[in-house]
Amino acid sequence: MDASQLVLPAIIVLTALALVMSGIAIMFQIRRDRLPDATRFEHIRELRAQEEGLLAERRAELSVVEQKIQQRDRLIAEVASLEEQRTAIKAEHATLQDARREIEEVKSQAAEVAGELAKVSQQLDEKQAELEQITDECNPEKLEFLKRELAQVTAEHDAISSQLPALRAERDIALRQIEEAKTSIALEAARTIERDNLAKEIEDLQGEKEPLEALRKEADRVRAARDALAEEIARLESRKARLELETGGEIGESDQKKLLDDLTKVPFSLEFPAIKLGAPRTESEALHFVNEYLKAYNLEYSTRTVLAFHTALKINDHSQLTVLAGVSGTGKSLLPRRYAEAMGIHFLQIAVEPRWDSPQDLLGFYNYIEKNYRATDLARLLVHMDPYKSVALSDADRSDHLALVLLDEMNLARVEYYFSEFLSRLEARPRYHEAGDERKRADAMIPIDIRGLKTATSLFPAHNVLFAGTMNDDESTQSLSDKVLDRSNILQFAAPHEFHNLNSARGGDRPAQAQSFKSWRTWVRPATGFNGAARSAVDAAINKLAEIMEDCGRPFGHRLRDAMIAYVANYPKPQGDDYRLPLADQIELRILPKLRGLEIDSHRAAFDKLDRLLRDELNDLVMAERVAELRERQARGTGLFVWRGLMREG
């Protein structure tokens, strides 16, 4: 059969088959539509259950991924911090390498000078031995004996010389007789022999003059040699003294006074105010004047901030340093300066440099080239403010004055490098009423290196010198160690929400009278006098703080506890006012700075306890809200807590 004849039947068959399949599908759809919903959607529920299970698995995997991302971000931050520390350590290591090279050069020079000194000393010993020998040869007794022999020979020579004219006359007579009596040959021969003998004797006498002349010349030479040796000895003695000075030996009394000249100069900061305040004033009167003085400069610090700064300075027996921290331009440096001016306190501002790495940067150093001590204004201030005159002076007595030293931008360099030893000396000071005992002051004395002095010189940081510092919170600065935090009150200045025009401030009249230190000490109340129910409540609150800090892995000891109690006892407040405000201050100044870098999520229970303590017991809702705000914001960021300060009103 032809293929073209088969096309039509095939098409018919396919069409019929398609119609049959369509009919079957329509019937199946009709039956499905007639089924109940439970039967119709049974497989959909199964699919949904499968999808929900898969979604739960994906969510669990997403949670793990988010945790890993958070951990990665935290590790990235830690790596960046460690990288900064490594860079700083490298820079410090390079600085230390330069210092080591300088030390090695100084040691080499000292060794060379010591070798030269030994050589000169040996030469001096040889010259002294030679001088002793010559001196022995020039013994006066021996010279006197030679003089007597010379006088005797001279007398004999004179006697013989007086006989010469007679001998010459006799010789002439003999000659005439020889001429007249040529026949008497024997007589003539005898006379000739006699004449020869006399001539020989005369020649011998004349020859004896030469040893005496030689002896005189030798004596003159010996005297000249002795004088030359004496000059050489004097020169060597002078050189020896100079070499001993260069190698640390002692110098003369007048030169020793010159070494102290630079140290005993009066720094400019002590020249005003110069006159001590006559009548004493109360603490409230002084603080009122401070607040009015700040307002005159349009400086809007809250009263609580001023009181906190004032109280932190008062308890320098327990807390040796007051630090004002925050972003640049928040008035950290202005508060200490204006406070000191209003109080009548001498003010010394020291700009800390990033290269500082030793106490010499604070107090000065011995210049080996100029052979003198180059003192800083801080060293001079300590000398003139010392009531116990550790360094002798002939200057005005300023022991009843007060001075405030400000280390500006103190964390540009590592505080532990240049201030750690100084801070330890401050802490080692005896209590104020015991400072008159020289033995108790010994551990607090700060030695200074002045080469050439007969006795070592040390400075005493007296209680009438107060110390404060400022810190900028930025990437160019160093953080404080626990040693500094435990001995400091940290006032954290928050970034301002509103900005005021300081240029329009007219300023106040600076007092011309200095605040009496003895009057200031009457404002200081001993912690032992703080008793009663308030003391019990403070102890209970501090115990709770200790538990919170223990849970955070940041425990504290007796030093910080005693400082907190001293702060509460010395806070200026009306009689009968409670303890809660100053204790809340101490949480802000002492506890919150120690929580820097604490992981928030893993210490939520401790933060909750701190929140309840602030809200329920101390009633400081403003601080509690600020801590809660920082917790929430920083938990979404790095996850690490950093105290950023608090803006208070009024």
C-alpha cells in the first residue's frame, strides 16, 4: 500500500485517541471535584509539614551562621585591637633600641674615660715617686754639707791666691839669680823644679773650681725639675678631678650648689597667687564662688560634676589621681584650670608627649654634655611646695599653699611607663598627720639623678600637691591599666547634645589670694568618723557591687573599697543628707570604667543586678537609663560594653 494512503487513517486514529484521553481527563476532574476537601488537600498538608520542617532547619542553620558572624565581628575587632597594640609595641621597641644604643655608647665612653683615668693615675704615681727621689736628693742636710765643703775649698784657694805675688817675686829673683849665676846649674834646676811644682799646685787649685760649678748647675737643674714635676702633678690632679667628675665623682661645694640652681628656680605657676588668704572660709563658700566663676566664663558644668571633681581631689590620701576623660573639646582641661583659679590654687599644666617613657620626662634629667641637671617645672614645684624642705632652699615658705598639677592628654603615651613609679610614690605617702616623721616619708621619696653631689637628692610629693589628668577617647590614645584605674576617679564627659557660644564669655575676676592648705584640710573628713545607719547601708551596697564585679571577672580589693567610703564621707552635703548620691557617683567614677570591653550578652545577669541597685536602692534613674541605653546600643554593635559618660542637668 502506498504511504500516502496510510496518512489519513493514522490521523483519524490519533484524533480518536486524543478525544478518548480528553474524556478520561474530564471524568477524572469531575470525580476529583466531587471528592471532600480532606481527601483533596491531604497531600498538600504533607508538603506543608515537610516545608515547615525544612524551614526550621534553615532557621537553625541561619541562627548558627548569625552567631558565627557575630563571633567573626568580635574576633575582627580583637584582631584590629591587637594589631594596634603590636604597632605600638613595635614603635616602643624601636624607641627602646635607640635608648639601648645610647646607653651602650655612654657605657663605652665611661669605660674609655675610666681607662684614661687609670692611665693618668699610674702616670701620677710614677711622677710622685720621681718627685720623692728628687726631693730626697735635694735634702737640705746634704746641700748644707756641700756648701760647707765649698766654703772650705774657697778659703784654701783664697789663701793660696794671696801667696801668689810673693811667689812671683821669688820667681823673678830666682830668674835674675839664674841669669846672674848661670854657673850654678844645680841651683837653677832646683828652682825650676820648685817652680814647676808650684805651677802644678796652682793648676790643681784652679781645677777644683769646676766640680763646684758643676754641683751648682746640678742643684739648679734639680730645682727646675722639681718645679716642673710640681706643675705636672698639679695638672694631673686637676685632670683627675675632672675625670672623676665625668665618671660620677664628687665635686666642690660651690659646684654642687650650681647643680641645684636649675632645680631650685621658682616656676612661673607659683608666682600667682602669691599672698595667702587671710581669713579662712567654709567649704560651701568656696564652692559657691567656684560655680559663680564658671558661670562667668559661660562654662555649664552641672553642680554634681563640680562636686564630684572637688571631692575626688579632697580624698587624695586614698585616690591619688583624678582623670577627666571624653571626646576632644568637651571642656575637660577647662574645668581644672578654672576651678584652680577660683579656689586660689597654683595651677601647673603639663602637656604629655607620645615619646614619654620614663619618670625623667616628668622630673628632668642629668645632662652629661653640659654637666648639670635639667629640671622640669614639676620638679621645681615639688621642691618649693615641700613643707619638710627635702631640698634646702632660701626662698619663701609655700608649705601652706595648694597646687594642682594637670597631665594634659595623659594617655598619648603609656601612663605606666612615665607615671607608674610616681603613682606608687604618691600611694606610699604616709597619712597627712603622720607625714612629719621622716622615716615614714622615706618610701614616698622620689630620687633624682644628679651626678656629682656628695649626698643623694630626693623629692617628696607633699599632700598639698594635687594631681589630675585629661584623656581623649580616640584611636591615637592608650587605655589605662588596672593599676591606674584602682588609684583614680574617672570623670567621663559625654559628647554634648547642645553647643554653647564660649566666645561671648566675659570671664570672672581671678582671686589674688592663695587658698590656705591648712584651711583646706579642715574640709577633709576622716572615713573613721563616718558611722551609723548610713555607713551600714554603704557597706551593704559596696558588698553587692563586689559580687557584681566578681561575676563580671573584674573584682576589686580593699583599696578601692576604702576610697569609695572616703568619697562618700567627704562629699559636700547638708547635714542629714543621705549617702545615695555620692555612692552612685562612685559607681560612675570607679566601677563603670572597669567594665570597659566586657561582653554584654554573657553578663546580662550582672548588668541586671547593677540596674536594680541603681534604680531601687540608689534612686539614680538617670544613670540607670544611660547604662541601659549603652547596653542595648552596644549589644547590637560590637557586643562589648564601654562607658561613654553621662550628661547631667543642673
